[in-house]
Amino acid sequence: MNTKEVKQKSIKGLKTIIYGRTLFVVAAFLVQFALLFIAFIRLRQYSLFIYGFFILLSVLVVLRLFNSEGTPDFKLVWMLPIVVFPVFGALFYVYIDTQTGTKRLKKRLCEINDVIKQYTPQNNEAREQLFEENIQMGRFADYMQTYDNSPVYGNTQAVYYPLGDDQFPDILAELQKAENFIFLEYFIIEEGRVWESVLSILKEKVKQGVEVRLLYDDTCSLWYLPSFYPKLLEKEGIRCKTFCPIKPIFSSSYNNRDHRKIIVIDGKTAFTGGTNLADEYINEKERFGHWKDTAIMLKGDAVERFTYMFLEMWNVSEKGEEDYGKYKSPREAALPRDGFFLPYGSSPFSEEHIGKRVYLDILNTACRYVHIMTPYLILDHEMMMALVYAAKRGVEVTIIMPHIPDKQYAFVVAKTYYNELLEAGIQIWEYTPGFVHAKVFVSDDVRAVVGTVNLDYRSLYHHFECGVVMYLNSQIDAVERDFKETLKQCQEVRPEDYKKQNLFVRMEGKLLRMLAPLM
């Protein structure tokens, strides 16, 4: 990169901070933390009785943590600030626990989900056919329908994309075919060739009378797009909003981001996977070497679930009533049967943690192999034990990770898990050309998952995610072939490699791992 390019990049970064209000929001958060800490210091000095009250509060917080439902990992990570800063830690926990934003969001989502259930009933024919093929998968489908409102679908065709480069032309081609509506839901949108190409088609479709809605996570307003961007698109006729707008008032609801990537066209075609609407996802721009990502296109009955996943998130902030029946997909009886599809959404407010359950079910039922591609490896105890147990009972478990990480802190934490996984017989490989952003599980040539769910706490617990489980579908072979081809470009990680790491890096990883549930 020459001097001119560096200067242009610096100017662009400065504009992002200014127009994206990043500096203002971060400063406001720091001020609020500082005020809370100052209040704690002054109250502690004021009176022994007040200090005693706060010590009692710390004890009550610990008792609540121990007796509450939830993952032990999160309970342990809250113990750290309470032990190190006995009073301040308890105050901070009470502040987070009493936040109303997350409670309102959860209540609203439950209300919408109850309404949407009537529009996504289980097709009994597809369910019965799945039970005939495999009772275990049938039971799993029933679980998904009961706890995630995710029916099993037949009459669906899929196309798997080994790279975002392959997916991009098909996105543009399918958008051009839209006649009724286009829904887009993304974590990241950044100006460049990808977004400009998509936006050009969206503007054209609006003029043709097609309804276009765009929902993107408001973290884009901090880094990639100006905060007034939705208003610009509204002037073009595109209905646009950001999910959970970030304001300069600290709230725990900001921890629950919309990490989904969804395009739905006329209720007949859907895209999902790891790719966002930015140039690095098609290797138009290089950030961390070659960008390895995956995606999938669905046509047929299973698209319906993605339509209603989008409408669910869209209507969180809407006050009026949505005409959900208007977007009901017609059954595609003419499509030949090609296995079974379980599209699903994962919410941080669900006690089931569906994204995690999907992966655990694969690990716990695999007979021959489980092949995984993931950009991050920050595991809770249950996921760790499932991976280890699968390997110890003779299942070949192979994980492909990036060799060039996008987040150094996440990479050093991931490496702290390597030794235990390797000792259990799990193979770990790193993609030497660059960064793996794919989120893929494939098992025994019969089941595969493509979606947005990473193997880390962010995806498994904190974010809104989505994906699709495929069973006995012809594209599962394509997923496995892609895994094997990618493996040829990887280097194997061996136990001695971990020992060769810089001592400082190893210590950094172990310290950060204590905060892993928050990462």
C-alpha cells in the first residue's frame, strides 16, 4: 500500500468516526461508567453503614447468581468483578440486571412469534416422510418446531456457494427477477462495488412497484454508514431501518446484535450464509488475505421460514399491525423432492439457544465424521465436551480455522482450547491463504448446516442468528467437497505448535479466556 492509499484510508476512517458518531457514543459510555465508579468511591467513604449495605448487596448478588437459571460460564464471569471490586461489581450487575430495554425487546418478540406461528404450520407430509427416513431426525424436527417455530420442509431446491465470489452474481440475477417484494436483513453493509450493485437494482425495482425493505444492524452506523443513511434510502422509496439503534446511553440491549444475513425475494427465493454486503466478502477488497466464506440459496417451500424470520425482526420496532398473510408463500408442489430442510432462527432471549442445539445435535449423533469451518473458536463447557466426546467415541472431528485472523484477541483465546481438543484426537487446520469466515457443519454425508452461527459465545448466546439444516439433500456432497478442497490449502496444527507460541501470547490468551463469555 503506497502513501496515497494509506492517507485515503486514514481520511475514510476519520470520516467514519465523525459521521458514524462512534467517538460520541464511546465517550458517553465511558462517562457513564466513570460516574458510576465515582459514586461508588464517594459512598464507600461516606459511611460504614452504607459500605456495609453494599457488602450485603454483593452477597445477595452472589446468592442470586448461584441460584439463577442459566449457563455456569456466565455466572463465573460475573464473579470476577464482584471479587475484584466487591461493591462496584455488585452495583454494575444490578444496573445490568434491571435494564428494561432487553425485557421490552424479549416481550415484543414473544408477541410477534405467537402471531407468526399460524403462518408457518408444520406440513404433516414432510414430517411423516422424515420420520420414515430417520426417527432421530424426526424427533429433532419436532423439537425445532416446538421451541423455535421452525418446521421441516420438503419441495425445496438448494445451491451451495463455496465462496462469496460465486454467490454475488446469483444475488444480482435473482434480485432482477423480483416482482412483488424484496426483504434484506444484514449485519454489515459497506459502500463499495457489492452494495452499489445491489442498491442500483433495489432502486430500479422500487420504480417498478416492488416493495423493498432493508434492515441492518446499527453497529454499521458506528463504523460503515452515516447515522442518517436510512433517511437517504427512504427518499428513494426503500423502506429502511436499523436494528436496535445505538444511543449514547449505556444499555445491555446493545449486546444483542442482529448478526443474520438474509435476502428473501417474492417468498420464492432466499439467501443466507456468512457473507455480508461488503467488498471483502467477494475478495474485491483484501483485508486478511483471501476471504473464504460460504452461503446458500433456497428455492421452494423452505423460503417461507426466512420470510417470517425477517418480518419478525422488522416488526420489533413497529407499532402498527403487519399483514403477515400477504407474504405467505405458495406451496411448491411441482419441485422434485431433494431431502429435507430446517431453516431456523436463533435468539439470545430463547432459553433453548437454538443455534447451539443444532450443532450439539450433530456432534452427539454423528457416526463417522463431523467437519467444521468457523472463524472463531471460543467454547463453553458443554460445546467443548460435545466435541471431545465425539472424538473419543471414534468420530473424525476436523475443524478449519483462519490462519490470518480478523480479530487478534479472539484468535489468541481460540488457541487456548487447541491443546485439549488435540489431545482428544480432534484435528485442527488453519487456512493459510487468509481468513475463514464460513460457518459450516457437515456430517456423515447426510447432514449439513450453513448459516451465520460462529462457534463462540457471541453467536451461541448473545446475537440473533439464522441458518438452515439440510438432511439427505444433494448439496451436502457439495459442502463436503468444498471442505476437502479447502483442507488442501490448510496447514495442520500440532500439539508442539502450541508450545512454540510466545509466552506473552499464551498468557494473553489465558487472561482473555476468563472474559470469554462476554466475547
